[in-house]
Amino acid sequence: MPGGPRWWSGRFRGCGYRLTIPRQAILEALTRSDEHLSAEDIYLAVRKVYPGLGLTTVYRTLDILKQMGLVFKFDFGDGRSRYELARGPNVTHHHHLSCRSCGRVVDYSEFVEKEKSLLEEIESTLSKKHNFKINSHQIHFYGLCSSCQ
Amino acid sequence: MPGGPRWWSGRFRGCGYRLTIPRQAILEALTRSDEHLSAEDIYLAVRKVYPGLGLTTVYRTLDILKQMGLVFKFDFGDGRSRYELARGPNVTHHHHLSCRSCGRVVDYSEFVEKEKSLLEEIESTLSKKHNFKINSHQIHFYGLCSSCQ
DNA sequence: GTCGATGCAAAAAATTTGCAAGTAA
DNA sequence: TTACTTGCAAATTTTTTGCATCGAC
């Protein structure tokens, strides 16, 4: 992972937010992992390479990234928010299936092709009807896993 | 709203949980409202008719109802969890469209018919593949509302 | 009669805010 | 240079726990 400019640098141009070292380090950490990271997970991961980081900065950065549409924020029911990169070269668009009882979460990425036309249609209609500029979506299935049935 | 047995009473039979006054009152409050209620909203609403209620009971009840699949728990980004009845005679199956910037949430229920076959297919495949007993789902679109664009 | 459920007070955690100092643009 | 950012400490808020009492089945 060399140190060239990243795909996200363009997203920071002219949006009022500055692309600082801590923010880059947080984006790198999110890129490096394909887990559902909590703010503290990110804090600990980034501190290994950038020990000066404060937890407050992680929260503030995640909030900005969420508003920019670069990360998703999830509540998987374990008392802390979890974050995932929403786009980027290494990101596979996927959805979640979770157990209502134990909270286990499975990612799946089948059907993304099949979903496409339906979701585009919904997106287009909702955009017009409610005057939204829609740019992402999430599908979540709930149930009981094999151990909890 | 007369006092006969409710549709949910059957759901409590033989599941180990008891159908108590506070639990019924909380379910009534959820039925009465079509908003995205926080635990405190529910607490305040129920106390008008059942002043003895404690906030702790609201949290504990919502947790149980979530596990039973009777309510959905959402994080709409305002720092508190929000709850909705997931099923029942008065419930219209719907999804959400929310603004990444101001957090405004719009419910929509178009497309539920069109979604049906696709979601059933996904559900069936995921059920087999991951050995889950799936019984509900949620779709969430994200974007910028007219005021925030 | 049992064993789960409740409410209160206290505790635990996650997240946010104030502020002086640092730094991208 | 000018705002935007940062990290720390302190504060805020939501949610959870311990425990004696109560009540559904």
C-alpha cells in the first residue's frame, strides 16, 4: 500500500472539509478492514500507526464521512455503532442478514445484480416524489440463526 | 379501542415471556402511534394511562419485543434508538428514506408488491445457505433532502 | 406457589462539548 | 493568514444492572 493520492482525495476538494492526516489514517483503516468496525476498533487500529490520535477525532471524522456518503453507520444491537466503508475500489456492495436473538451478522453480496433494476426504479421514483438526491441504500434481513432457533 | 384480547396475545403463549400490564400498555402505545418512537417517547406516552411505569421496563420490554420479531429497532442518527411495530393489523409494511445531512426520515410503502418476489427469492436462498429462519427485512435509502442539497 | 417481571436508585458506557493549541489550504 | 481540526478532560445522555417486591400463570 504505497503512499500515493487516494480515490477519496477528490471527494474532499471544495466540500469545505480538509483532508488531514488523522482523517486519512481513519479512511486507510476502514479500507484495510472488511469488518464492521466500532469507533473504538478504528481508534485502536489507527493508533498503532498514528499514536497521537484521539477518540473524539474518530467520532467526528466518522460523522463527516457518513455525511459525505463515504461510510455507512449501523446499529447491530451490541450497544455501539459500527461503521463500514460505503464505496471505493476495495468495497464489495453487500447487505446484511442478522440474528434477532444473538446478534450475529452475516454479509451477503449475491443478488446485487438482480436487485439493480428494481432498486434503480424505486430510487428514481422516490427521488422525484420526495425531492431527494439518493445515492445509496441498504437491505437488512432479520431472523434466527441455526443456534438460536 | 375496546379491551378485548389483542392479536399479540397468542405470540406470548408458551414462549416463556408473560403478557403483563406494562407490556400490553407498551404494545398499545406502539399500535396507537405511527411515528418512530424512542424509548422515552413510549415511556411518556404510556405513563399518561399507566403512571406506575418505569423507563427500565420500557427498555426491557422493547428488547423482548425485538427478539420476538414484533418491533423493529432503528438508529436514525439522533443519538437514541427508535422503535416501530413490525407487524399487526394496523401496520403497513414500509421502508425508509433518510437524509444523510439533517437526518429527516421519510416512510414509503410503494413498491412493496414489486419487491415481493425478489425479496422472497433472496430470503429463501439466504435461509438455506446460512441456515437462518428469516422473517422480516428492511430497506433503507440514503441521500440528501431538498433543503440539504 | 413459582419464577418471571417490575421499579427504583445507582452504575456503566458510548458519544459529545468546551477550549487552547496545531495545521491544511 | 484564516478557518477548520485536534486532543484532552469533563460533561451529557442513553441504556444497563442490582435487588427487594410484585404478579402472571
